[in-house]
Amino acid sequence: MPTSPTPSTPPALPIGSAHRRRLRTLWQSAGWPCHDLIEAELLAAGLLLRTLDEQGRMTLHLSDAGVQELVRASEQNRRARSAHDGLATRVAATLAREGRLAWCALSVRAPLPAGSADVSAEAPDSQAGDLLDGLIDGLADPAASASRVPQRWPIVLPDVYSIRQTSAPGWLQPQVHEIKVSRADLLADLRLADKRAAYLAVAGALYYVLADGIGDADDVPAECGVLLARGTAREHAEAAGEPVVLELQRLAPTRPLDLPGGLPFGVWMALARKAPQAQPDEPQRGL
């Protein structure tokens, strides 16, 4: 039976993403406790209940308030994901209208030095420039790079990847557009210098596309361009697949990928496996 009923006035403790992940884990499990501070805070907030079985073993279960918090967080994540994906398809449609071939959520492998951090781990911004220079130099001379630095090939998922429609490999101008619809997501992503390096290992330019109120060029490192997408998160979700007005705040530095085919071979294979974004229909003009 429960030994810690939900308090009528739970303390106003800040509930963050780690707390919500623990709620989801306990909801999907048998409820064995970890006895850490996260669970203590969830108990104090009245989101968890302690239960003792006949052998005196304690398990944790979500209270009614905990279930409501889990559902609320799930709906919030769903709305954020819908807005993110909606804006990504809008950016891809805009690039397609401008004559580029664009792909959403492409999965590609990027060459990184074996000793560098994981693309999902934080790295100091002061190391980003040297890392990018080394990666591009390695792409320009793959044989020399292989002899100097062991490489690993993490999978990266650029929100939008695009190239020019051309028959000349040197004119492909591959670009990555990273979509951000929340400031928290932007700030977390900006700490990942290796992630930006991985993007620039498979593209000549990297742009951050920021929804209204998320940030501006002052927030983004100098090796990246910045575009502002006008409209609210809800508007981007509802207008998915339609072109969007993009305001250029800073042009991205462009680095040529000096490769025989214009792109790493693995990128060509990834492009071949997935259809590009369809070009939006132009409105019919009156006669």
C-alpha cells in the first residue's frame, strides 16, 4: 500500500527534463528506485508514491499529479517536434523553389578524428576552429589525412541537407541547415562543437535557422550562418511543406569540398537512398 500520499500543496520545485525522463522510465518499468536526488525531488513534489510490498521492498509509482505531468510533457514535446519538423520542411521547400535539391532528416556518416569527443558531447568553442580546419584539410587530401589522423565515422542527422542542381562537381555547394524552434534547444546545440565540425565535414556551409524569438547572430559561432524564419512555432507546424520567408542575418563562410565527386562517397549513397523534397507548386497566374 502507498506509504507517502500525494501532499495537498506540493512544494514548488523546478521540474526539468531529467525529472520528466525519470517519470517516463518509472511509468514504463516495475518501479525499482535509484535512491538519487531526482527521485527525492519528485517525491517531494508529490509526483511519485512509495509503495511497500509484503516483503518490505519499496517501489516507486507515479501519483495522479505525476501522470498529469507526464502527459503534459509528452504533449509539449509533440508540439515542439511538430513545429521543428514543420519548419524543416518549409526550409527545404524554400531551397527547392530556389533551384536546390534538398533532403530532410538525412542520415550520413561524417569523418572525425578518432580522439575527438562524440558529436552529442560538449566541447569548448575555442577548439571548434582548429577542429574544423583539420577536418577540411583532411577532406582535401584524404590519403594524407588517413596517414596522419585515425578517423571515426559517427552518424549525423542534418535537419536539411541541400546541393545545387548542376553537372559540375565543383559547383554543388552542399549546405546544412540546422533548425531551431526553442531557445533551450539552441543553447544546448551550440555547446556541441564536434557536431558542427561533423556537419562541415559533409557540407561546405552550415546555417542555423532560428524561429521568431529564439535568438540572433550574436548567439551563433562565427563559422555558421544565421537565418531567421518569420512566424510562430504553431504557424510553422500548420504550414509544413510550404515555403517560408528567411531573413539573412549572417552569411555562412563557404569551404569547398575538394573531392573528385564533389561530395564524400557515403553522402552520395545516402542521397541515392532518399527522395529529395518536392518542389512546391507555383500558384496559378490569372490569364
